[in-house]
Amino acid sequence: MLLGGRIKGVAFDLNGTLVDSTRIVLEAWSRAFEANGYRVNRGVLDNLIGASPAKIIREIAGNINDQAFEKLEKDFNTNIEAQIHLVKPFPDAAEALNTLRREGVKVAVASTSNSSVVEAVLAKTGLLSL
């Protein structure tokens, strides 16, 4: 039993922790911004990995109207959904999740991605069933 049963639950971030998706996320954001007329400094975008979509959009596009904001977010989600087949789980992710579940530890997954993307990534990588 983990720490004598004192651990009741563990939360994991999805992107960059359970799955190797950083390159794909960066590419999806780059394509979304470029499709909407923004030039993206890759170094700035790299430093925003893990930030919320709202923060990423505001940092790159500035103070834009709601319609432009929603278009960027929609384009990002479309781009990421098209690339889900490239996402791979990290080598020990499934084993870690299985061990925790077997020990009776509740597991949660957190992400700044929308829930449909999270679910699709977990399903594609085989981690949803764990």
C-alpha cells in the first residue's frame, strides 16, 4: 500500500506529463495563429506551453474581440484534433496509472485543453480505460 494508504488521490497533467504532445500542441497553435494572420515567435510560444488557451491567445494576439478570440481557439482545437493520432503516451504512464488504481488511489487528469480533446487523447493513447 502506498505510504500506508495515506495517498487518497493523484492528479496528473495530461500534456507533457502523461503524453508526449508538446511538439503537436506548439504546431497546432502556430498554425492557428498563422491562419489568422499572426506571425508567431516560436520562442515566445515555447515559453507559453502549459498556459491556458486564453493566456496564449492574449500574449500572441493581444487584446482582440471575442469573435477573433473564439476563431483562434476553434482553429487550435481543429488543428490539435487533426494531430491526435501523433500523440504518444510516455513509456511509464500506463504502468503508473495501473499501479495507482490497483492500490486504490483515485486518479484525475487535468489539462488546459478542452474536454473533447482530452478525452480523444486519452482514448487514442489507451489511457482512458485505465
